[in-house]
Amino acid sequence: MIVSARPALWLENDVDTDQIIPARYLKTTERTGLGQYLFADRPDAPRAPILVVGDNFGCGSSREHAPWALVDAGVRAIVARSFGDIFCQNALKNGLVPVALAADAHARVVEAAAAGRTLVVDVDTMTVKWNGGTSIGFALDPFARRCLLAGVDELGYLLSFDARINAYEKKGS
């Protein structure tokens, strides 16, 4: 999985899930249609396939609607200093790549984004790179990385073994 785009730079810290999608829009369990409400109360928030944000993005209450809204609005990767733990897990489960970087590496990405460079977030190599810059590595949970590369969530991964499970069950009968 590779995400390549000119990023939107928004160096806000502590952007919580209620800022990502306000609670009044949580009346659905559908993953689609929520992008229109992304950052509804934050008109200063940018939108792009790659967001470069500050520290502690996605903190606050657990709501899977936050990554649903981001993905529905076309966001594919977020580069931050850190993420709220539950948001990070929800993002990975929904195909959104959370890239957490140390301060010095984050500062280099911010500089590249401010210069208008196209960023490339590569899940296979677990790097962020840009033209004229060096490659910066990031960490991902190995299972989450495997699911991102396969384009499946946890259930999709399990269902990929359907034929093997059926064959095993037939042997035991």
C-alpha cells in the first residue's frame, strides 16, 4: 500500500475524536457518508489524502466513526508525533495509516510538507519519503501491516482462510 500526495499541513495538537467528527453525527453505523461531517466544527482543518498534524491526534473518546469519516473524505494516511491509542487501533482496522514519528523526523516531514513536496507513505517498506529528501522509517504492528497490504480488515483476513478451514472440516467428517 502506497499513498502519494501533496499533504495538508495542520499542526494542531490534541485533536480529539469529537473534533474529527462531532457526536451529533454519530447516528449511523454505516461507514460511508460521514466524510461530509469531517471536522464539521473546525473549518480551519484541511483535507488531503495525507494529513501532517501535531501531537496526540485522535485522543479523547473511542469512536470508530472518526476513522470512518477520515477515510470517507479521502484521507489515507496521517503523519503525527503521536496518536490516541484507541484511535490508532481503529484507524488501522479501517485502512487508514497512522504514522507516528519522533520529534526530529516529524520536523523534517513538516518542512517537506510546508515546501509543498509530495509525500509518499509506503506501508510495505514502512517509510515516508519525498523528492529531494531522505527516507524516514516508521513502525507498524506486523499483523496490522499485513492487513493493510492485503487491503483487508481482521475479519477479511480470517475469511481468507475459508477454503483451508472447509478442507480441514471435510477431512474430519
